Amino acid sequence: MPIAGYIDYKKREFCNDVKCPVQLELNSGEEGSEEYEKTRQICRNACKFTTWQFHNWLIEKGYLVVRPENPENK
């Protein structure tokens, strides 16, 4: 759910910004192809970057991680 005056993180924005070699390969591949899906498994199971790197990238780019005060009342 977007917050007024803010933008949401776009899928793979970090990967493209840091020029992840796996993401660059995905960008040049055909989405849905067997080779593409095989390469995607690297992202899912053996990402080349750490959560620490991703978290710090988010901070550097000014992103905020938020949730409702009462998650049950979305």
C-alpha cells in the first residue's frame, strides 16, 4: 500500500543499481525461458549480495521500511 508522497521500491531496483552480474544476465535473457528460470534460481538460492548490503543501500537511497502500528488492522 503506497504512502502519499512516497514511492515504493521497484522489483530488482537494488540488483540493477549495483549492477549484479546475475541481474545483468537476466536483463539480457528472455523472461520465462528455461535458461532465464535457471538463472533466477541463483537469485533465490545463492544471492551474490548480503542483506546487510541491501539494507544499507536502502538507507543510502532514502527508503523507509514501515508497517502498520497494528498489523491485524491493515
